[in-house]
Amino acid sequence: MKFTEQKIVETLKLNYMPYAMSVIVSRAIPEIDGLKPSHRKLLYTMYKMGLLNGDKTKSANVVGQTMKLNPHGDMAIYETMVRLTTGYGALLHPLIESKGNFGRVYSRDMKYAAPRYTEVKLAPISAELFRDIDKDTVDFTDNYDGTMKEPVLLPTVFPNILVNPNQGIAVGMASNICSFNLKEVCEATIAYIKNDNVDLLQYLKAPDFPTGGELIYNERELRNIYETGRGSFRVRARYRFDKKNNCIEIYEIPYTTTAETIIDSITELVKNGKIKDITDVRDETDLSGLKITIDIKRSADPDALMNKLFKLTPLEDSFGCNFNILINGRPQVLGIKGILDNWIEFRMNCIRRQTAFDIKRKSERLHLLEGLSRILLDIDKAIKIIRETEKEDQVVPNLMKGFGIDQTQAEFIAEIKLRNLNREYILKQTANIEALKAEIAELKDIYEKESRILDIICRQLEEISKKYGQPRRTGIISEQQVEVVTEEVMIEDYNVRLFLTEQGYLKKIPLTSLRSSGEQKLKEDDRIIQEIEARNKSDLILFSSQYVAYKIKVHEINDCKTSMLGEYLGNVLELNEGERILYMVATEDYSGYMLFSFVNGKCAKIPLSSYATKTNRKKLINAYSNESPLCDIRFLREDRELVAFSDINKVLIFNTANINPKATRDSGGVQVMKSKNGSIMVKIKELDEVNFTDFDYYRTKNIPAVGCYLKDEDREEKQVKMF
């Protein structure tokens, strides 16, 4: 096998660049008439087939005929056709009237029927794309095999580039043009022609989509799009609440999504427990149009629920604008005024060419009639010249010589039938000479004056607006009217119970499901060391054996059942080797205190607010003092009496109100239980956890104190060390 060395740059230039340019120029990017080549070839084929005024024909027939201009295959052509039809509904003003199933733009799964079953013809508005195309308004070029001619552009009478949406992905670039209301486009174009400094937002209020919905109006964003051709805006679905059936009906959705995508997103949210107020969601689309029905619980607020769905699903979506258009074969990203400038220039050129065509045709007609008027003076002479000419090829030269006319005029006279060589016929024909001269003068004046051409454009736009204009489909709502959905609003709030196990597992079980649950499932040799109630919106602080406080949101922990092990905190919190969670506390307002008790007899009372952070820090080091080993940790909602035990059975009942709080998290605390003969504090208990015969015997008003020996009658309580 032989290999030939080639420079990669040269290979790309020779092989890849021609392909890239072909995709950009001849396939993916629309031109100033608002059409890609595939659209133009299809529509022109239908125009030549007489489908503008005739009856519908089978789509397969059109596809077959289009292949004379477009060799990309029948299904590619048919897919192009589908997008332009009234049935599919992707355009504000569909260019093709259709009969049969063409699918729907708002459905991902609704497939169109085969071309042998469907029928099409050109829509009335398509006539405006072809107006005067036979009057040399645009250039024509050979098709791919040189057997036919096709237009390079269509002489669109209105800015179709802005009226119907267009999307294309080329090589290294893309185009995404939103649609605007036809009446607004025509009014804006007329206003811009009359005043270059016009504020287009006064006329072109906002984009308008065939699928409706509501556009969230942000003037700064829209001005940026209008000026630069780039930017994005948000569109959301429209819905209504059916009180009788307690369901939400969505009947218009953003242009960029589909009903199936929305339903899948909602289903996923319900499955993951992020939305609990929805009982069912289904597609009820029928012949009357789109409808997605969401059944909700009686207690649910439909508007609040929809605000969450707008945030979490494609029910609210953004449309990214990239007004990339081919201008004279070169891709350019243009703002609205730039697009209108180029369209107006293109349209003026079409009118000039049409005018020049009419001038030429009328001048030719005038020239013939002027020759005919010459023989009016002496018809008998003309007849005599023709009769006395011996050879046929001398008739024209003899007429030219006899009347002083040129060859074209002589040919015209020579072709007149004998029955028409009468005075009446010739007078009728020549009576139009003055009218023709006036028409030609008028056309020449139009051709020479730019202002008159612009007046024609404005007049045509007014006609189009009046004839084909429709009300806006996409509503406009101010950004101020849209409720800002914060992360807090997005979280479902409900009561939960949290279980912490010795081996580091955390279970979050909703109280509603806990009531009907069975026994707790735990790993072998594992046990629950703490159980607390919380809200799903609470913050959870977990204290570890390595003096670290970890902070997470309760809603970030997945709901589980008693039959599940729960979340392993070693993975969730990324604990160090040997590090384990000792205690947890859930809070919503960071009120209360943490009480850390140490074996040296000291207790540190730290406000829980010391663990609140402005940023979303997940890990707080030096969460408590490391001067002495910890013997107990607990949360105090408010001050209360606690029972301290030493390793020599000394007992002390003290009130936490006597412990001054310290703002510093790793404070060593204050002495509560004095040491006797080297004794240490081993545990802290609640009053209701002990069964003393005489509580006052162990109480102290002041701290520190040594405490009293445990009475024999109080020794029933088992003492279990924390470590």
C-alpha cells in the first residue's frame, strides 16, 4: 500500500473548504428573500406546475417534479415541504396549503403521512413571493444538470425573512431568525422608509410565533436584538385553570419545545419528588388543537404550581436569536434595520428591473404601432407594394423602402392578415400610441426616481398588510408582571423526620409516609443514634468527630422509606477517613444554642447563629473546641436544666442559663463540673432521662460545682459512655 504525503492545511483547503462553503451558501443559511435554496426550488416547482391557482395535487407529484431542481432525495424534499404547510403550523403565514396529516410543530412524536397520501397547493400569500417574476425581476441560473433554469432569489413583495421563522446550522456558523407579525413588519418597514431614525420598537413590538404563548418583554434585551441581530428572550406557555375538574389546561407552548418534552419533564419532577401537588399529566391534543392537562391536588395553588413549572420545565423557554443571512453570497449577522436596508435595496432593484422590462416591451409595441400608423396614410400603396413584389423575401425590404420604416416594423406590417388591412383595424391599433407614450414616460420617471420606487414599495406593503395581516398570536407581558421564582419558592415544604445512624447513614422520611411505614431497615450492627423532626426547607448542620460542621439543605437529601438504608454521609459530605458524624441539628432561623460538653468539666454554649454564613459554604472548620475530648453535644432551643455525671459517680444538676454564650465557635467554654481526685465528666442527660428520688439533692445554683455522689436508690439508671 502506498501513502502520499500531504500537508494537512492544503488537504483541508482542497477537500473541506469547498464542502463548508457549499453548506453555508447553498444549504443552511437563508437569503434576503427569507428562503433557503431547498425552499426556493420547491416553491418555484409548484409555481411552474400551476399550483398557485389550480387544485391540490399529490405531494409525491410535487416531490418528483422538484427533483429536477433539487437532487437531495425525495424524503429530504418532502420534509422541507412539511415545514411550509398549513397542517404542520411552523410558520405564521404558511406558504403551502395542505390536506392530510402533516404532523404538528408542537409535537415530537406525531409523524406526518407519506407523500402519496397528502395533497398540496401554493397558499394565496405565495403569489406575493412570485409577483412579476416573469418580468426579469430576478436573475435565473441553470439547475444542477443545465437542463432547466431556476431563480436565484424570489422577488418577495414583503420582508418574508422577518415574517416566517428560519433556522439553519452550517459549518462553523448557524442562523436562528424568529418570526414577527406581518402587519407590524409592514408598518415598521414603511415607517423606516419614511424616516431612517424611527424607533422600530414602536412598530415592531416583539417577535410573534405561530404556536402563541406569552413573550416576557424586556426592552433592553429586545433593543439589543434589534440592533445587533443577537440575543435572547423568554417565551412561556399559556394556561387556564378548570375549577370543575381541578386541573390546569395548557393550550399554547413556546415555539422551541414540544408537548412530549414538557410532559416528560413534569413526569420526571413528580417521580423525583420535586413536585408533590400533581396527580396526573396527559396529552389531550385533538383536532381542536394542543392541550396538556395537569391534574392537581385540591389543596394546590394552580398559579404557584405553574410558576414552579415555568422555572423547572420547558413551559418557559428562551429563544436565542442569530440573524445570520446571506447577502450577495456572504453570510452577515444583521440587526433589524440592517435586514430592512438590504431587503429594501433588493426590492428596489426588483422594481427597477420590472420597470425596465415594461419600458422595453411597451417601447417595442410603440415602435410597431408607429410603423403601422405610417401605412394608415396610404393603405393602397402598401397593398400595391406587396402585390407587385415578385419574390417573397423582397416584401419586407420593399415596405421599408416605400414607407421609410425599419425591418421590425415592416415584418409586423407584412404579417397582418389580409382581412385586417382596413382603415378601421389600423385606426384601432394606432389609437393607443399616445397612451403608450404616456405610460413609457411614466415608467421612465419611476425608473429614474428613487422616491417613486420607495412609494411603490410602501403601497405594496400596505396592500399586503391589509390583505394578509393577522392579529398577534404571541402575547406580550411585562417583566414586572412575572413573578421571580426563587430557589426558596421552588422547594416543596413538608414535615420530615431525620434519622442518624452510628455507621453514618442519614434517612429523611416524610411524616406522611412514616405513619404507614414498617420497621427501620439498618445495616447489621448499626443503630439509630439520633432522631429529629424538621421541615424540608430547613438547613441541616452536622457535627463531625474532627471538629468540623457540615451544612446542607434538608431538601438536598432524597426522601426515602423505612425499608431503605438512606444516604451514606461519607459520600454525601466527602468525609475524611475515620471521620464520623456525631450530631445533627435542623434549623430555619438559626435561633437557639449548641452546647458542647467536654471531659474536663467545661461546657461551651455557642449561638447557632455563629454557624450561619452569607455564602453557601458547606464546610466550617473549628466548629467546636479541641482542647479537651467531647463527652456530649446537644441543641438548646432555650435554657433548661441538665444532669452531668462524672466517672466517680458524682452528679450535678445545673441550669444552662448560668453558662454565658460565646460567639467564637471553638471557645473552650466555662467550668461547670469541678474535678475531684482527677475525675472527669463523662456524660450529660436531660432531667426526664433520670429517675432521681430527690432532684434538689443534686442541684446547684452556682457553677462550677463538684456535685454530689449518686445515691444508692438512684443507681438504677445505666451509664453508657459516648465513646
